[in-house]
Amino acid sequence: MSRRGGTERMTAWLANALVREHKIVIISLKMKDKLPYFSLDQSISHVTLPDKDSKSSVFTQICEIRKILKKEKFDIVINVDVGMCIFGIPAAFGTKTKVITWEHGNSRNNWGSRRFPYFRKFAVKFGDAMVVLTEKDRANYQENFPSRKPICVISNPSKRHEYHYDNESKIILSAGLLIPIKRFELAIEAAAKVLPNHPEWSWVFCGEGSERERLEKLIEKYHLEKQVFLPGSIQKMDDMYQKSAIYVMTSEMEGLPMVLLEAKSWGVPIVSFDIMTGPSDIIRDGVNGYLAESGNIDELAEKIAILIEQPELRRKFSDASQMDMEKFDETEIVKKWETLFAQLKKRTR
């Protein structure tokens, strides 16, 4: 929970939303910093497993989690992301605790590891329910990991805002961890095609990560130092959305990307690669944003250039940005979680 990624952010949001009606404990396997990055309600307990030698085995960690579950007699455990199923499911074995595994990516993303398909098979076979982010991913699960256990679609949430789109802005925004799966190098390749023709425009990449040095070298290679900026992690991202004219996403994989939901909520026109799940659930192509073929830098650059050169189109996209926002309403999403909890409490293993 010391990380600042979308998974940790959604964990904090759900815990804060549920604590009004439930006792909530968050268990972290480990922490890099002493405190969670995202704020938690003071009534939420946060426990970090003991790690005396920094090499605690999976079996030892499962035993520690099991001690907590038996002591607290929890009704439900939520494995935050599929990798955690190998901890939560064995820890709850033989108890009355129901176990949900919460997919934060999609069923075909394995993070470069051969283990993830086995994690998913284990989760759907031995857990009590799966939660996925999109209907498309539920269909993928049902095809590739058939199970009689419920596979429920519960989207990530997004707040509704009063917003004023700044049509005079000349800032393109991207945000996320600077890691390979975000493919920010493709965004810089697109910037090299677009920005030299529009010297008054700039592109800001908010976030930090292992790819910083590589991205800085690309910026130097294309002589974009005066137009492309890497300011690091930004606490007040809402301010950045409100200052921006266009939001761009180049990820190779997402579940249901929070950055697109947030940009949409602030009325920012979006250009995104049309990857398997996420963007097409959020963007209506040609209505409030553009979807480009995944990895196609020329098409991405073309769509960005169209929006740069047509302020009236940017305004039109912004005006249409709130279409479908009801699908991501926080209150309705909490109701879906509560409905799932109620269904599981009625079932016996």
C-alpha cells in the first residue's frame, strides 16, 4: 500500500467506501514506506506482515494471514489482484470466510510471467467469486477459465465534477508509472511527429518509474527538451486534468484505466490506443475522443494533430465527455459490491 499505482488507489477507495457499513482490515505483504500512499479512513486497520529476514516464504505469509483471519473471524476476504489468490484462498481454507479475487488487469495479461494463467485457474476453482472490470473480460474468463462460481463485472469508479474545459490550453497530458507496459516511449515517438509543427504546445508525463532514463534519452534524441516534460509524481492530479487540452494513453494493457476515467470526468478529450479492455468502455470514438490502432504511432499522432488544429472539435468532444459516466457512479459501484457480499453470505462452500 506504499505504492502509488492504480491498484493501490482502488484498494484505498473501496476500503474507505465500505468502512461506513463494515469493519475493514487491509493486510499488506510488505511495505516500502511506513505509511500507505493513499489516505485511509482512521477506522480502517492496516496490517503489514512480519518480515524479519526479508525472505518470508509464501507458506509463512499464508500462515500469518490465517492467524489474522481466525482471530478476526472475517466474513469475506478480497484478494487484491489475481496474484494474491495464492495467499487469500489457502489462508481461508476450512473457515467460513468467503474469498473474492479482484482482477485489476484483464484475463490475458500475464505481466510477462507464465504463472498468471495458473493463478486465474486456481482463483476461479477454489475461490468463491471473481470480480472483473469489464463485460469483455468476463466473456474472456468464461471462455478460458470456465467455472460455476460467479464472475461479476464491477467497474472502477469515477467522481462527477463541475468542470470548465480550458479550450485555450496547449498542454497534452499523460500519467502513470514510468514502466514498460505503459509504452510512453511510443507517446514520445508520436510527440516527435506532432510537436515540432506546433511549438506552442507541450506534453507532460506525470509519474515516476524505471523507464525515466530511457524516456529522457528519447526526449533528447528528438530535441524535445523544451516541449516534453517529466515532472515526476504529482499529488494534485485534478489540477493537471483541468489545465490540459488533450489526454493521451499508450498502454499495452489495462483493465479499466483510472486515468481515462479521470480525464473523462474533467471533460478532457482523449486519444488512446484501442487495447483489449478499457478505452473502448470509456471513449466513444469520434464523439468524445479517438481510438487508434494499438501500437500505431502514425495514427496516434494524426489523431492528436487533428485535435490540436481544431479547437472547435476539442470543445465538441469535451461537451460530450460525460456520456456513459453513470456506469462509473461511485454509489452504484458500492451497491454492486454489497450485492455480491450478500450473495456469498447466503452460500455454503
